[in-house]
Amino acid sequence: MGKILKYDDNRFKSVYLSYNFTLKIAEEEIAKSVISCFALSKGSKKYRTSKEIEKYLASLYGSNFEVNVEKIGDLFNFEFRIICVNKNYLPNEEDVLSKCIDFLNEIIYFPNINDGKFDNEIFEREKKTVIDYIEKRKDEKIKYAVSRAEELINKGTTAGAFVYGDLEEAKNTSNEDCVRSYMNIINNSLKTVVISGNLTGYDNIEDKIREVFGDNFGDIANEDEIFESINLENVFENKITEVKEEMDTVQAAICVGMKNFKETEEDYYIANMYNAILGTTPSSKLFQNVREKASLAYTARSRYYRFKKTYVIYAGIEKMNYEKAKDIILEQISDMSSGNISDEEFNTAKASILSDLKEYKDSKFAMAKFLYMNYITKMSISLEDMILNFENVTKEDVITYAKNVEVKLIYFLGGEA
């Protein structure tokens, strides 16, 4: 059966519930799949229009519903999520949560499909929404540069694809294509329900979920294949690839992509520490040396992609400062592998990570994501044990790890001529 993950904390007044479809998708199918999920969220057999959906949610004391699309390594996750108030805070203890579960079942499994097509007005509107997302990708230059770096360093794998897919694929998508994508998602996904928040009074909530979703929440034949496909290896050349892309913009951007070819699952904690020291806090090497001391960037950070064992450094710069910024960024990477990490840099990075983790329980969203990622990665670890594992990382661990990090990509998004 599908997996139900639960976090109960009566400090909250509300409940967060998400139904997740996780699966492998070919790059040419991404846009079709996204459009189909967006179309699902805008109409069903019972609630045929967005207005009817909004009216019903308003009657459930303003319950909030949305669809989220995310990449998890080389997998895609389509999350149908809803937030509602716990019945103990309502007149007559009205069971809004059960109604929300029924609503999700209606939206997901009783779509407004007739004669093999979604309602055409809904399809065309959601298709345009996805096309607009893709076309506006370049509007935020740093985000675009990072996504291009992701694409280049993950070349040949789904992890490199834009989360909303390819523009031409989206434009050429037909209504029938989206229905086929919907059926693929329904039939070939790992299905996970995550429920987080105040569950006081809902002792049998798992039974309710299984009763409502029934056979649709069953096992799939290729479940193990999905778990194993989260991290597909791509081939790297034995050189640093330098790519320059011209764009007429006031600000330019530089990205540096790296990979640790010797990283193992056990290195997860060390890898996050490496990333924090390098570029996730105001005390990090990138922030201090590229932004503060050299004044070359208005932002300078790094991002770690755990499933691909890669990093992307990104900085917003002026075009004329490209070479200077590149040299200083590469110097920070070299410093890490040479063991040039101060106690202050190390301790501040660790404190930042531990502080973030200790705040997870203050957010039902963070705990829901923690439970889901814990399951999808088969980590089976408590938040307390995860915190302890980070506390046990030493500076020597990070230096040893850093020696195996290799620069593979330098990407420059050009500024004004």
C-alpha cells in the first residue's frame, strides 16, 4: 500500500496534508505532466470550475489548497496539498480535515475529463500558465543562471531539466497528451500521504485516508525502480567546461559547478557542512571574500544537490568583474581543499545548520518535508539523531571531503556590452 507519514504536534491549530506522486519522467513529458496536474487542480466532476473549488474551500473555514511541482534528483514529485484547521477549534467540532481528504480524492481521482480530454477552457488556461512560467524564466537573472548551471552540470539526466519543462514541448502539448500524462502519473507513481500538525482528535486518521483513497492508494510494480532512479549518474569530461551566454542585462551572473566523485551516502552530513562553510551564511567564504572584502558581487552563495553530489556557486556581478570574481571563487574552493578553514568559519556554519534543524519542529511544513525526504531516501532517521550526526562532524572531516571536490563547470551569463 501507499505510505502514510505522520507528525503530530498540538502546538499548532491547523493540519497540513499532502498527497505526493513521485516518479520518473522523460524530459519531453515534463511540460505535459505539469499542465495535467495544474488542470486537475482547477476542476473535477463535482467541482467543475475554479470558482466552485474556491467557494467550497471557503466553506471549509478558508482551507488552502495548491499543487506544487518539484525535482528530487532525477525524479519528479507532484504534491497536492491542503491546509485546514483542527476540528477542536471549530463550532460543533466540525470535521473539516475529513472533508479535505474527500476533496483531495475528488480532485485527483475524479477529474473533469470527458471523451479523453480535460475541460478545454481549463486545459488552455493551464497550458498558457506553464508556457508563461517557462518564458519568464529569464526575468530573474540569478535564478535563470542557476537553473542553466543545473542543466549544464547535470547534462543527460532529468535533474538538469527545467522544473516546468521545455518551451516547445509545452507549446506543442495537446489536451489528449495531458490526459495520457495524467494516467501515467496515477498508475506509475510512488504514492505518499504526509500529514503534519495538530492531530488531536484524529486517532484513526490513517484508516480514514486508506478508506477514502482505497485501491488508488495501492502498490505499484516498479516501486523499487523509482527509489533506485533518484540519482542517475551522468558522464563528466576530464576538463573544466566554461560556458558564456550573452544577455542584455544590467547585472551579470557567474556560476561554478562542482562534484565530489567519491561522495557516499554516509558523507551527507559532511557535504552539508562543506556547503555551509563555503556559501550559505553571512560568515561563509563566498559571502565574506567575494561580496564583502572584494565588493565584486551583490550576492554570492552556494547550493548543494544531495542526490547528484554536486554544488552550484552563484554570484551576481558586473560583467567587467567576471575574471576577478572567477579567480576569487576558485580560490575559496582551493582554500577548502587545502584545509584553510578557520574555527570561526567552521563553528558558525555548524551553528547555522543546527539552528535550522532545531526550528523544524516549529513548522508543520518543515516537518512534513523532513518526513517525506526521510522516506524517499530511505534514511529512517529521527530529527534528534540527524542533529547529533551534524554535531559529530569535525573540521578534519570537511577538509578530507573537500580534497575530492572537483570544479567541472564555469558558467557566465553576460551583462551589458
